[in-house]
Amino acid sequence: MTKAAELAKMGEVLTNGQIGGRRNIIINGAMQVAQRGTSTTGVGTADGYFACDRWNYGQGGVSQAGRQTISQSTDTPDEFKNSLKLDCTTADTSIAAGEAIIIRQRIEGQDLAQLKKGTSDAETVTVSFYAKANGNFNYVVELEDVTNTRHIAHLFSVTSSWQRFTVTFAGDTSGALTLDTASRFALNFWLHGGATYTGGTLQTTWAGVTAANRAAGISSFNSSTDNEFFLTGVQLEVGSVATPFEHRSFGEELALCQRYFYRWKTDGEAYSNLCIGGCTSTSVARGVAQLPQIMRSNASVSSSGTFRIVSMGGGVRTGITITINRGHTLQPFMDFSSSGGSNLTAGNPAEMGANNDNDSIIDFNAEL
């Protein structure tokens, strides 16, 4: 091998090798983690997080006639185990102006200092991802500066075969980001939109957000129940070169996701306990929930299934309502308030958890 060839090979290794520490700003880009479950049907009435963690479904604030199923799929390109799949289950050919379908990831400001956005040294960034559909369609990938209401977009064309797409966006010298724990930036995939979002000219350079320029030129995902869209291997990184996808272990990815959402579930253990605490009255017990990660902010809580309080000094209460008494990003104080069963004694220790229910769930939510 000549010296020139050796140097060229070294440059290739430096460009494409897994060196230089963490590169991918996106969490769960390989769609490995799905704490909420692997499939959600009837999507289309509201924004939300369905199936794969950290990937939000947005619809422009307008309830649409079309409906979709969002799932974690095993249809993938080589080197990946999972993808996010969107399947049109109810078509809608009469598109209201404000309709939209956006698959997006919102990003905390404090994770974006390396972009140097709003300075003369603003960095070029590259988005890479794998996608396919059931045919030929045009969709849009967009970077959105939420802090300063700015954006830049690119139209891409999918086919029925997996392709890797790479899009390089210039750095934005206007509008510094607020580097805190709030949603300050987003990576958006536009799959469907009414005239409000498609009536202009696609914004391919950084500018203030004009709604009509956000998704101009896209196909309508809701046009047929045949329509499917698959996405995986999503990477957002500083620089003008799309490096190989940064694979993280499932454990690492799960921990990153649990900063925003954690689902406690019984997993088949009918009397699984969430926490230990004490009785504060004849019908209420309080405990500290042990979360696996420090959450982004004080979480909200929701639950499904049946729960109980078991007092160590005697008494079992049922008919439980669960609330957060005092927020904490790692150990929130939980109140279990009951309407049935035998009375508790204030001051006695107690344990709180599922009541003969293999499918009890408590969700802690600190999503952006």
C-alpha cells in the first residue's frame, strides 16, 4: 500500500470509526426501548407518546379523521433489531388545513451547547436515518429551534426498500438556545399536513417559522390504508459527515429513556410492591417510590389496575387512588388513599403495591 493510500485509509478510519466519545444527540434512535408497550391503535385524536420511547406523535392540534397504529416493529435494515412503524388504518382524503402528522423527538436545551447555536461559530449538523414505506412518497425532515421559533427543512423520498438518508444542515448563527431542562429543540419528521403547513415553499435555510413552509411538497400519509412508514437508526450529530450509527446497549438506552418516563409494572407478580412507608390515617398510607433514574423534572403520575395497602400492624385497604404527595425527581412521596377494606392505624409501617393483579401499572411522566 502506498503512503498516500495509507493516509487515505487512516482518514477513513478517523471519519467512520467509533471514536471521539458520544456523538448521537438522539435518544432511542434504534427504537429499542418501548416501555409503554409495543403497539398503540386508534392514534389520531391527540398528541402523545406511543410505542417507542422518546418519540412523540404530533398532529398540529387538530383532531383528524384518519387513524393510525404506531408500533415497535422487527422489520429493519441490517444491524438493527427494531424500527418504529406507522400504519394508516383509517384513510382521510379530505384533509383539514390544520392537520399534521409529525414523528418527533424533543430535546433539552442543556444537551445542545455543542451546537454553538446563535454564535458566529455555529456548528454544521448532520441528521442520518433509515426509512422505508410501502411505495414512493415524499416526506420532510425538519430541525426546529423552539426557543427562538426558527427552523430549517429538507424533503426526502422513500421507497419500499430500506435506505439510509443523510442530511447536512448549516449552523444557525441567529438565536441562541436556552440551555436548561426544557424543550428547546426538536427533530421532526413530517408525514402528513394540510394547507396550513404545505401551502408555501419549503424552508431549506434557517429562518423564522412560517407554518406554510414547514412541510411543503410532502405526500399525504393518510391517503390510503395501504400506507406504512418505518423509521430507525436516527442520529443527530455535530459536523458535516454522517458517521456510522452509534449503537448503545439496551441498558444504556433504557436508562436515558427513564429520565423522561418510567413505567412500574407487576410483570406477572400479582402482589408486587412499589414502596414501603407508613400509615398516615385509617385509610391512607404514604411511601417513597424508588425510581431507577433521576427524572428530568418532578413527574406526574397515572395508574391502572388494582392496588392495596398492607399495614405491618394489621389492616389491609383496597379501592386505592394513587397521587404524588410531594414531587422529587428520584424519590417522589406517594399517597395511597383507600375506600375499602379494614382500617389502618396511623403510625404503623405499611407496604403498597398490586392487589392480586398481574397487570397493574403506575406511570411516572416527565416528558418534554
